[in-house]
Amino acid sequence: MTTRTMADALEFKPLHLAGTLSVNESSEIRFYVDEFKGHRYASMRTFVKNDNYSGPTKAGVTMNLKVLEAVLEKLAPLPEQPEHAEDVELARVEKKPELELVVRITIYRDETGLDFREFVDEEERGGYKGWSKKGVRIAYSELPKIRELLASMRDFLKAGAVDKA
């Protein structure tokens, strides 16, 4: 039996790497399951590798199993090729009060992508209302791979297993 300290419980613990999607020569989006404070989350996060820094960035989102399943449900019926020439909101899933994960088809520089981004609404408490910097945008052409990677993370979370690889 392993004894865990308080410090261990506060750290992120990577459990399962579902896979990666290359963004460019120096960055990729990793799809993985990790644990924080005893809770498991599916994560999509941008990692960079350059002379100054190699590792994760703030650009990314985490999802519990409920949020992940809602996202997969909205991605399932999408066609392989985008049908829209304008931005379209696909899903708005509550992560917690005042915070939603929004999935959209977006057009940026004439490229169609899928945007997974957090939307904050703390207006009732006199706070910020709008898009957060926490999110990732992935080329729409990667849709089949995105579905596959998200499904892998869902299956891992459902199984409750710890990946030792």
C-alpha cells in the first residue's frame, strides 16, 4: 500500500494518454486523462516544444465524464466535411455554476475548425462575462480523430482503470 501525502493529492497525475494531434512543428494538442485532488478528468491541452520551454500551456480544457459524454453526443452526427460557411454553436455544457464548455464550428482565416472553449458568466456577482482563454481550436478535418480520442478518454474514465503504460 502506498502512502499519499497532502502534496501528492494536489498534483495532477497523468493516467492515460489517448493520443495527440500535431498543430505545427513546435506544438501539439494532447488528449489525456489525469487526476487532480482525487477526481479524474479528460483533458485536451496544447503542449509546446521550443528552446525556451517544453511542456503544457494554459490553452486547454478539462472535462468530467458527464461533460465529455455530452460533447461526444454533439460531435457524433457531424458530417466529415463542414456544411457551414459561418460560425455555429454546437453545444453549451455546464461544467459548474457560472462556467460552461462551449463547442463551436468556427471559421478563422478561411479555415473551418472545431473550437472547445470555456465561457464564464460571473456577471450576477459583478464579475466577468465572456470567453475565457481556456480552450483549443482544432481543424475540422481532424473530426474523425477527435471523436476517436475523446471516445478513448471516455472509455478509460468509465472503466475507472489506471493505465500503467
